[in-house]
Amino acid sequence: MRKSKTAAYTPSINAQASVDTDGSDLKTEGNKKLTNEILLKMREKFSNKEGKLIYKLRSQTIETVFGIIKDVIGFRGFRLRGLEKMADEWELACLAYNCKRLHKMLQVN
């Protein structure tokens, strides 16, 4: 059974869930201190205002597309196995998203 379109993906709700109570965007896992070099670099990169603004744009541009593909189109998992087959399946999901978007854009004009 398909979900109603009113329960669409809203990135603002998910973005709020990732903010810690002290206002920092990146959290440690439980009581563990971060030791992973890549995560430490990310924390440093996003510690200033400019980095936070760039990271906020991600929820507006990328995560919304994944939410639409997942909720509206109904693509929740791969049915085929193997990297090449999964890549083909993902391309079809993206093609469906782009066709839906193009159709909507043509209706407006």
C-alpha cells in the first residue's frame, strides 16, 4: 500500500534532529571521543559559520532528492544483486525522478 503524498519528506525536521542540545551540529557517538581522522577533519571543516552554511545546503539540495525517490517514487531498496546491476537499477530510479520533474516543469509552462 502506498503512502499518501501529504507525508512527504521534510528535510527541516531531519536537520533539527541532528543538532545537539548545545547547538553543535556534529556529535560524538555516545561517550566515545572521535579518533577517526576523516571525522575529525569534518568536525574542523564545519566548526565555523561558513562551513555550517555549506553543510545546511546539503539538506536543501541532495537529501530532498533521496527523500522523493524513497517516498514518492517508492524506491526503498535494490532488488537485483551485483554492483553493475545495482548501478543500473539506481540509474532507472534517477531517470524516473528526472522524468517526473521534467513533466512537472513542462506543465507549469
